[in-house]
Amino acid sequence: MKDTIDVVINGEPRTIAPGVTLLELLAELALDPRAVVVEHNRQIVRRPALGDVRVAPGDAIELVHFVGGG
Amino acid sequence: MKTETPRRHDATMHDTPLTIGGRAFQSRLMVGTGKYPDNGTMVRAIDASGAEIVTVAVRRVDLDRSKNTSVLHHLDPKRFFLLANTAGCYTATDAVRYARLGREAGFNDFVKLEVIGDEETLLPDVQGLLEAAKVLVKEGFKVLAYTNEDLVTALRLEDAGCAAVMPLASPIGSGLGLLNPFSVRTIKRRLKVPVVVDAGVGTASDACVTMEQGVDGLLMNTAIAAAQDPVAMARAMRLAVDAGRAAFLAGRMPRRDVAFPSSPTEGMLD
């Protein structure tokens, strides 16, 4: 088993540890799960489920929040 | 004791609240949070505007943390009604995706739906807009649809179940003011759902004239954010929206093509 996997986070290729959950990924990125919304392969993953979903090679993850806009 | 003076004053005292999607709002002015010189100015300007509904956009988190971009650090969601938009979306599919993310990030199921059809003018793609509106209404969203000043599209958006229809005064960020009062008035007259003019006002007189058409509310961003003094302009806009609304409720005099003296014609000296 490889010791890293390739994923795409917010459009950028990233290398992360295999088997991590979305919640662990957020912790690694120092992001507060209450402050971001996670989209995993185009599916929104709600906060309570973040610890249940494991990131697989090639996954596309979007991490979004509110910014100023009109 | 009154603590929130900007929200209640004479001009709106005898008005009914603006009700959208079952929620009542005292202020008929809604403001955006984009393009301010800094967050402190934004917060003070929003305060001065008296707005309750404040729009926000959904964007990627900056993973490098070169800047902390979350607007929630500066706006108390308990104090303001945060309205997520789908700005920047050019297809119905994208707009639906952003709306769902906004609902998840936010505090309500309202969305300001934008589907843009042209980069230069940012005019809406009304076909994509209707398509997205239908999907979102089915998913339980309260859709406030940003559209052009076309009556037929407005009627179709209402039929699709939109909670409010938002015709433009003129293109987003243009500051050209209300270009087509007749069309906006017609839309207001024909629709049952609230009509909130969104985009294009440049200064207080534009806001006043727009509200004088009888529309239910007005949303603006650039006119305040890009003013030389955004806080002062926010106050001007609050007064203008209230003045325009009050004038509409008062009912203006008819226009005449000839003069009619204000002073008596009798009792003049020989």
C-alpha cells in the first residue's frame, strides 16, 4: 500500500495520507468544520457525517464558505 | 427604550413589513457585502443602511490562509438575515450547486438566484434562471430570482414558485439607475409575490425614484461600497429608500403639461 494518495482540493492537486476521513482532513488543513461546507465528489457531506467519509485516491473535494458579495 | 434607531423612524412608521417567504422584514433596503475597502467600513456601512437582509457569496476557502476571507467573522448571523447568492454562475446546474452549498453554509433556505448569461453586461440568462428556480423550489428553497425587467419572465418566475422576483434597475455595478421605470412598475402591478429591484442604482436619487415605483424593496451593493464615503452613502440610501417608499404611499400629484398657479389668481391689485 502506498503511503500517500493524490486528491484534488479546491481545484489543486494535493497529496494526503491514505484512509483519512474528511474530518481528519479538515483538522490537517486547520479548518474549523463549523466554518466550512464540504463537497465530496460533488456531494455535500453534512457536518455530523464528516467523520464517516474516507477520502479515496482521485477524490475531488471542495471546501467553501461565505465571502462578501452582492 | 429604543436602541435600534436606524431601523425605525417616521418615514416607515405607517408601512407594513416586507414579507418574503413567510418572513417579515422592517427594512426595505437590502445590501451586499462585496467590494468594500475593508471589513470595518463594511460593518459600519451596513449598520448605517439599517438593512436586515445582507447578501453573501459562496466561494472556496483560501487554503494558504494568505487572507481570512470569511465574511461571518464580521457579521453576526443573529443580527442580520444572511442571503446567499449564486453570483458568478453561468448555468442552471452551477447555480443549483452553489445554492445547495449556500444553504448548508448558512442559516436559512433563502437564496438569491443568479444565472448570468453574458460576461460584459452580467445580464441574466432567463432560461437557465427558470430552470434553476424550478429545481430549487422543489427542494424547498425560498428563491429570490435576479432577473431583467421583462414582465413575461417575471410572471414565469412567479409561476415557478419564486418567493420574490428581483428585476434589475440597470446592469450590476453600473450605477446607471432605473432605466425602465415603466417595466418595473408593470412587473410590480402584475405580480403577487414581492418585487425587489436588484442592481444598478448609483446614488440616493436612483434609490428614491425606484422605490417611488411602488416596488417592495431594493437591493444594492456597489452604490454603497464604491462611494467615496460608503458609510455616509449607506445612510443616504436608507433615507432615500424611506423617502421613496413614503412618497409612493402618499401618492404623487398628477403630471400636467401646463402650469397651475399655487397662489390665488383673485385679489390681485389693479
